[in-house]
Amino acid sequence: MSNSILVLAPLALCAGMVALFVFRASPRTTFVMWAFVLFLVPIWVGVTVSFFWAAITLVTLAAIASNFADVRLAISDAFVAVFALLVLILFALQLATLSHSVIAILQWVVPYAWGRMVLARVPALFVTRTIAAFATVAGILALVEFATGSNFFVLIPGPGPFAEWGNLQPRSDFLRAEGAFGHAIALGASLAMASAFVLGTRWSAPAIVLSLAVLVGAVVVSFSRIGIITVALTIAVSIVVMPGIRRAARWWVVVGGVTAIAILVPFLGDVFSDAGDEASGSADYRTGLLSLVSEVRLFGSAGDWQGRIEGGVYFGTFAGSVDNALLLIALRFGWVPVLLVAALLVALILNVLRGRANPASIAVVCQVPALFAVALITQFGSFLWFLTGLAVAWTAMQDDADALRDRSSQPLPVGLEPAGGTWSSARRIP
């Protein structure tokens, strides 16, 4: 063991203990720090102890440990619990690899748990505004990156296995903005989800439009088709179904959206046209991924499918990545685990359709098309699973509030009515 490790390890331990005390004393500070790491700390920043622990994973674990709260369980929690249990069993039976199991637990299930707990400690409006604010900052930095051609996040050293995400990518004649997310697709999809929170902030109409303009602009300069499609879908669905948006804000966003379409569609058409074979090859690659469905097992990893040839398709073409989140889960863990994830998504979709929409549920539901075209890479995966847990918690909170309201509106049994026959407005449950 080197002398530097002997010195740094106790310091890191002390810093971690101080952070836990601060997090315990101030849940709002906890969430602000978590959002800061999510949006502004690259995925390759972390420590290696047996395996690599990304900064977002460490902060999420610290947030859960210092703000643990009892929550009313929902059916969606059962889907996640069974999924996590299956992952651990499959790993124990050597039917899933260590790296895949670690990713599933630490980057998916743990953020989901944090999302389920956070509303028990932090007001929903504070969560909404914090996500919106940090997403706006990330969007501004992405626009600066595009304008200057420089991403200062890649200057941050990262010895972890995620350091490969520090390489920038071009599209046509432009450098794709990535921010701290390590990939343009991850940035675009994450900011698309955050757009629902901007609309839920209850800020003034000009502030909402300005923040959305920053997010949309940042997604556009990521030149991610998935990001562009999902940010448009998220804003449109939010305008239609999200409660609490002021009428003025809705109209401002609609007018701004029409203006943005008129300006951006010709520009993006030229960029993707100039990209030529690159863009079309990317689309063909995603279509070809469907040939891997035949390799999926009921339980467990598909094994070493990357060297096989079936129906004239060489599966080694997909050795580098599988840009389909649901298919990748199926290849790693089997049909049953991915069906549990699908059931979780269906539950969220049904909640939105039955009028129980909130920023988190809208954000996740509008990402469903992206799950067939991108893997859960870098912070995008953790953010998506956190929002899934947050959506479940938000719906449970809405159900509890409705139940209390219904009970408060029912007449009391004879002999228990207050003097005068009704409760005063100060005593009624809002």
C-alpha cells in the first residue's frame, strides 16, 4: 500500500463522516449536493475499492443512509424488489456477471430507493426546483461547450473504467455537446427529462420559457435524435396533462415551441443530412439489434453471444454496445427480469393516463421510446431510475392526500359533530 493511500484513506473517511452528519442535519442540503453531483460531476470521477464506485453512487448511498425514511409500499416497489432479488440470485448461481449485477444494483435499484424516500424528507416543490435549476446550469454549460468547442469536464482525471466516456464525439462539422454526462445521448435524454421539472416549478412564465429555451438549446447541440424527440414529447405532454401550470406559462411555452420548430427544423435537417452515412448507419445499427432477441433466455445472461452468427447476422457487430436498454437488460438477466421492468413502466404510463401525472412520471413515460434506442449509460441510467422511484413516491403522496381529503369531507357520526355543526376552515385538512 502506497504512502499516499495511507494518508488519503483516513482523510476520505473523515470527510465522509462529516458529509453524513451534514446530510442528516439538512435533507435539503443532501438533495442539493446529490443534484450537483448528478448534473455536474462526470461519471468517471470516483474511487476504486474492489470495484469502481462512481461519485453519484457514493452520494446516493450517503443520501439514503442519512435520510432513511419509512414509506408506504406500492405494487411498483414489488416489481423492483423482485427484480433486485433475481439479479442477486442469478449472480449467486453464476448466471449473471459481477459487473452487470453491480450496475443493476448500484446504478439502478439504489437510485430508485433514493427516489422513493426523498419526498419523505424534502418538499416536492423543492425537489422540482432543484432539479430544474441544476439542469438549467448544465444546459448553459453545454451551450458554452458548443460555442467554444471545449469541454472542461474532460480535463478532470478519471482512473476508473468509465474514463472512456471522456472522449468527445463529432456530428457533421460540429462537436456534440456532452457536458458532464460523458456522451451526447446521455446529456440530451437527461435534460429532456428535466424539462418536465422546469414546467412544474411554478416560476414566472418568462423564467420557465427562458429555462426551457436553455434546455432545448442544449439538447439540440447534443445532436442526439433521441434527446430532441423526447424533449419535444416531454414538453408537449407536460403542457397537456401536468396540473398546476399557469395558463400564461402554457401559452408562452406553446408560442415558444412553435417558434423553435420553425427555426430548428431546417438547421437540424441540414446537420443530419450532412452527417449522411453516420446518421443512417446509426439507425441501421439499432434496427439490427433486434436479431439479438433470439439469444435471450428465460433467466440469466445470454452468454458469449458476441461471436455467433445467426441468419447471416454476425453478432460481433454489437460487441461494443447494445443501444437498447430493455434488450440489454434481457440479454444480461433474461426475459423475466426485463418483464418486471416493463411492468414498472406500464404502471407509470397508466398513472399518467388516469390523470395522476407529476413531473417525474411524465419524464419517465416520455423516455420509453428512448429505451429502445439507447442503453442506460453514465448518469442517465441513475437519473431515470431515481425519477422512477420519485414518480412512485409522488403518486403515493397524491393518493394519501386524496384519502385524507375524502375522509375530512365525510360527516361525523351523530354526537361527534363540533359545536355549530361544521369544523372551522382552520381545522379542515387542505
